[in-house]
Amino acid sequence: MKKIIVPIDFSSGADNALNFAINLATRHIAEIILLHCYIPVYVDPSMSGGITSTVEMPDLHAFDDTMQAKAREVQEKGVKATAKVMISDVATAINDLMESDQADFVVLGKTGQSGFLDKLLGSTAASILNRVKLPMLVVPERYTSHHVSNIVYATQLEFDETKVLDHVFSLSDTLKANLQLLHIKNDTELDIHQDFQFVDDIKAKYGNKTYELIDIDGHHTVKEIIDFSASKEDVLLVLASHHRGLLDGLLNPSVSKKIVSNTEIPTLVYHFKDV
């Protein structure tokens, strides 16, 4: 985690996500890239009512001045920060910054009602989740703690997740947070391999790490994950997803989207393809 993108729309939700990102950046000695996106509305001149094809563009210089001021506020807290104003949707802009600025992480605010992503982008945090190639941390607007003392990683114990687990253990070490690997035993989901095979692999690779493996019987995986995580203080929920959506269970991106849509705790999603 070296460069963290934080989309900004000057709302309380975005400010809350920024404060969360500042805490992460301080721990990781990382830089923050503040991103403001704008999508112009083009009017079809063939429409009735005398509507012309003239499009009033926003004052991008004013946006830039405001963003630069916000970057200076972050810098005053001891974190290196830069600001970007881009005519683009957020998902495309984030992927572009991954290439042009070597950004490697995203912290995004989520409003409880229609807000930033709904009004400005015509989207939601959940709907852009699998369009973004970087690990994305979604911070609900009403979640006020910016400290992480507990990390819950939801595992299916069905596929090799070591690439993601490497990141999770590293994050736990850096934040000095307790780590729990949560496994929901759901008889209705894919179960090709014996769980002990993956448990043994985890113990062999991470035997020198401190963590706890929790098994819970349940028929509603999404609800069980959300309820267990919500019972912890200062918690960060971590999920693994797969862009193609061909896999059943937790790896299916639709499950990640459901959890992000329905939880009020910070949720970090890693994409198997990109870690």
C-alpha cells in the first residue's frame, strides 16, 4: 500500500472515508491521491422544446482550487497528498490512475441513501466494485471509527487463497490488529475439497502468525458474515472476489456486492485476479 486513491465529492461520506484513509496512510507511510470526477451531460439537439446542443461545462479551475486546498489539509496531518480533477466516471479514473500514477489501493465512501455515487456517477459503491482493478475499501458514512483493532477475513476454505492471505496478514501486522479467519459452514454452497486441506496449508504457511480460525454453521452466508463482523469493535471486514463471477460462494462477485450493499462496517475487497 503505497498510493491510496480517495474519491471526493465534498460530502460528509467522502470526508469520513478520507479520514479513514489518512489513518491507513499514516500506518503504511503511504501517499493519498484525492480524486474528483465529473461527467458532463450532453443534450441531444434533436429533442423538442428548443433545447440546444450547448453544454455548460463546470468550472474545472474552481474544482481544482478546492481539491488543492483539501490536499493541503491532508498534508498538514503529516500525509503526502496530491489532487486530481478528471472528466470521467470514478471506476475508469481509478483504473487510469493505477496505470499512470502506480496507485495500488482505493478507499471509497458509501452513503446510506442516494448520494455521491448515485447522483454524480449514476452508480453505487457496490456496482462499481468489480469494475475497479485495485483492492477497494468501502467505508459507510455512519461508521465513525477510523481505527482498526480487529480484522475479519471471510474464507470459503475451498480454493487457494494464499495470495490474498499474504495481504491480509501483512495488513494485520501493520495495523497491529487481531485477525480472525471466518468460515461459514453452509451445506447449500460449493464444497469440493475437504476443509482440513486448506486449514493445514494455512497453518503451514502462517504458523508464526497470530490468528484465530472461526467456524460457524449457517444457512445464510451473507447475513452470518455481516452479523459476526458487526459484533466486533473497530472492525475491518475483508473479502476475496473473482472478476469473472464463474465461482460459487464467497468468490462470486455478486456475494461481495451484497455484503458491501448491506453492511454498515468498513469492507475491503481483494480481487483474486489482481493480487
